[in-house]
Amino acid sequence: MRLVCAIRLIAVLGALLCSSLARADEDTIRWEREGVSFEGSLFVPEGVGPFPCVVFVSGSGCLERSHRAVVGHSAALAARGYAVFTFDKRGCGDSTGDWREVGLEPLAEDALAGCELVRADPRVDAQRVGVMGLSQGGWIGLLMAERAPWVRWVMLLSCPPFSPAEQGEAIVEMRLRDAGWGDAQVAAGLKLERTVAEVYRTDTGWDAARSEIEDATSEAWFRDARIGVQDESSWNWRWYRTLMDHDPRPTLRAFEGPILGVYGEYDRLVPAQRSAALLRAFADEAPGERTAIVIDGVGHRLVREDGRGWPDAYWDAVLGWLERHAP
């Protein structure tokens, strides 16, 4: 079904002027894979195509394609002449299935199956398609690039260039540093976090980990670290185990296209400066360009603290990079 609609969200875009908003066709894209039904949206700008296409991949949990972060990016990109493909991951919005039952690789395959329909659309330039992954969606985007030779570029929005388990350690360290604790307390916190991670990794040592946590509760730093072990019956740790050791670095080294990382100065889920430095370090060994930018005054969602959308610096970085790499 085709809907011809004015691209929305003047307030959400924030940095964009009303006059910059374009009209676009919005088509519903449906596909199936391994018994799961998926639904997405393809936004195509007015004008003469075929257009370069941005595939927007959401992060962990259910960030449906109707969410303002997804719609806001779709609006901004369509206004600049890009087709945009967004979709509901399995178990979210209008897609069936359950994302909690799979790891990152099946999620990447889900997205790639939808992309094949999008690339077949004559309004889309099948050779100028890239992936914009938000948070966990960045890891999925890199897996897509690893599997599909037509992925030209990847943009990582608040996605660390290391594993989820390493991200967990970074979160603990940031909490303790923010609270003013020194190296000894950080080392103790990281040791405890690694103990818990090993429990999830191996499904062993539950009682010993609980005992270590109980012993640590008497330490002054423990409350700030906020470390705990989940109940053995929880689905969450079983899901986390499927992805906790996923390492994106081989793809960051091998992918031939350019990669941009965008990080928020105040992100307490992803260490911005560390992530940016690590991504830039791949520039010397990777065949494609590796660039990283830290946006001042924003956190993990990369939006202003007052909630009025993304700052100008964010759009300048994202749209400027796209114009150079996906003209």
C-alpha cells in the first residue's frame, strides 16, 4: 500500500528548518524468513531516481519504526535525497517472532532479506546502499556488511567497536570513575563484573558469584558499581549469552568500505572517547576509511538534553559524511 505523505516531526528534527522538509512516498515492505513475518517502510524522495539508500537498523529491545528517533532520521535523510528503509525487528511493531530468542546473526539475516526487496525497487540504486545502525544496530550493520557485498558503507551511532561483554566492563568503570573512585576500586569492580559475565558465559558458578557479590556489598564502592547477577530462570542472561562475546573488530579491519562512528560526549553506556579512538586506530590497517566523531553535550541517544531533537553538530557530521560517501 502506498501512502503519499508529508514527512513529519518538525519538533523532532529540531535542527532542520521547515523549508528543508521534503515530501516522500512511503511504501510498506513485507517479507518472511524462517516462519517469521516482517514489515518495514521504504521512504523514497520526490524527484528523479534511482536514489542512494540508507538502511536504518534500530538497537536493542523494541524500537519500532514508528518511534520518533527512526522517523526523525527518515525525515532528515529523505529531505536530502536519500531513500530510507526502516523495519520492525522480529517481535516488535508489525513483525512476528521474538528477538529474545535469537542472537545478532539472525537479526542481520532478517534485515538483509528485507533489503533484497528494497534493492529490487527501480527507485533505489542497488549499488549505493549503506547501513546506519543505532547502538546494538551498529553491530548488526557490520554483520550485514560482512555478509552482503553490496553494502557500501556503515555508520555506527553510539555503537562501541568492541564486544558487549567489554561494553559491560566499560559501563562499570564509568560508573565508578564518575563517583570518584580510584584505580583499586575500579579494578575490584571489574573483577566482579567479569565473574558475573563468566557465569552467564558458562552457566556455571552461580552460587560462587552470589557469594562474591554478597561479600562486596560491604565495600563502599559497591553501590556505585551497581553489579548484580540475574536469576537463573531469567530469559535475559540466556539471550545475552548469545551475543556477549560478539567481536566486531574483524569486520572493522576487513570491510572495504568507509565506516563512521558517532558518539555522545555524555554517553554512560558507551565510552565515547575510548570508542572513537579505537575506531580511528583501524584506519592504519583497514582497506576503507575509518572516521569517528564525538558530539558535545549529548548522551547515548545523541539528542539534546532538553529533548529538542538532535543538535546541529550531529546533522552536520552525519549528512556531511553521507554526502561525501554516498553522493
